[in-house]
Amino acid sequence: MELVAHQRKLLSLFHSAYEARVDDDTYIQKVAQSRDIEEARRNIFLWRIWVLERTCFLTFTLLKQRYLLEETLSAFIWRHNISSFRETQAPGFLETLSSHPDRLIASVAQFELALTKVRYGDPGFYEIPWNVEPHSILNSLARDILLEDQPQEGAYQILVSRDLPSRFRIVSVERSVA
């Protein structure tokens, strides 16, 4: 077997993308059925969880509080070829969650993604819409305190830019009555 093809098959074993074939050599078949490969996959999964918990803490905490963490992380890892460079994992994860059907998860992910970009020198100016009052939510998430069941509704924006004090500002948006 060609070395490159052999290496790709071994890599696919770690990504859980391996499909057994009759013509695979015995070594690949043996590794695919070993308990060690399952342990290695679990270790990789736990490492990715550890990285995301530290690099996108607010979104991670919200998912944990909503009992969506494992399902969301598993789906993200399964659907994306995640780089082993931890600096690229959080932006990819937050970008994916920026269009989450749960509006609060989407808003927190968008905020955290914009803040991460700005922190690393992005000159952009970001406006993230919120349909609930963000002060108490962000405070609770930052402290890992359980969120209120019914956050105060309203129209808000979080502005994110490296030119703002603290890199962000929360503003109330007046809704026009039609």
C-alpha cells in the first residue's frame, strides 16, 4: 500500500470516518477494531472540549446550562474538519453557532466571535442584535451562574470594536411603533 493512502486511512480512523473494506490490509482492520482507537477518539474529543471551554467560555457555559453542550460539540466536531491548532477552533465553533435557531445562543456566539476577532487585531466594527437585556446575561455567563428563566425582553445591540473602551458597548435600541 502507498504510504500516503495508508496515512489517510489511519487519519480517517481518528475522525471516525473509516469504513471497513475487504481489500484493507490486516493492520488497518486491526486498528479499526481496537479499543485503543476508541480511547484515542475520546481523548481527542475531550481535548477539543477543553480548548473550547477556555476559548469561548460564554457560549460554552450557555450551552451547558441549556443541556445542549455534548450534542452541539459532537455535531460540530463530526461535521467539521477541525484544525489541531487551538487558535482556529473557537472561531469556527462560534461562527457555526452564530446562526443557531436559539436566538440567545446565536447572539452570545456572535458577540464572543466579534470580541475574539477584535482582541486579535481585527479593525472591524460589529453590531450584534439582542432581543433580551444582555448585561445580566453576560454577567451570569461570565460568572457561570444559572440564567434567569425569563430574561427581560427588549431591543439591544452590542457594539464591538477595538476603538471602544473595554472593546464593546451595550446600547438600548428604540423600537418604532407602527
